[in-house]
Amino acid sequence: MLTRRDAIASTPLLLLLQAAGSAQPAPRGPIFQQELPNLNLDDWQVTVSEIVQAPGQAGRPHRHPGFVLVYVVDGELVTKVSGQAETAYKAGQVFWEAPGSTHEVSRNPSDSKPVKFVAFIFAKKGLQLTTPA
């Protein structure tokens, strides 16, 4: 039986893969797996945003009120989320931001190519989705 938590965990990644429009064959196994916090998701919503950072562009440290899944569509993104090591993610990779964490680093390391990624922000309805850290 598919639980609500399982559906929430798997549906965004399937949608991301579809949205990416990649000519590559679908992955044969999971590309990402993360245990979710034990949350009551009543009155929550998911907001999906496509973000493009120009070559060399960096974002400012920020927070989200819930949890976030990010799928890199094209290019490379260097990121550091509190409690995690600074990591470079390439097209086809996913990373997670836990509730209450700070997204400390978000930059495009390329001097010639933009990076495109899709962020799924899960949060209570009505909350500001991004705040400066």
C-alpha cells in the first residue's frame, strides 16, 4: 500500500524527471532517497520553481519554512546546506534541505554556462517561502 508520505516523497522526483525533458533513458533505480521528517502535512502545499543562475552567479544565504528537494536540470551547482558538506551537483542529481536548515552556499562555478535547477519547496500554506539567513 502506498502511504501519503511515500507518495509525497516519490511524486516530485518523477515530475522533475518529466519536466527535465531529457533524451536520456529513465533511471533504472532511485536517483535520490531521503528519510522525511515526521510531519503532519495538513495545510501544507508544494511550490515548484525553475531557477537559472548565470555563469559565476551566487545566491545569498537563505532559509525555507519547510523542506526542499532540488533537481539539477542542466549545468553544475555548488551548494552548502547547514549540516552538509559543500558539494557540486551536476545535471540529473538531487539534493535535500531539511526543515530549519540554512542554505549557506548556492553558486554556479562555471564562467561560461548557466545552471538550471528545479526546487520543490514543501511548506505550510501562507508562509513566506524564502527568507534571508
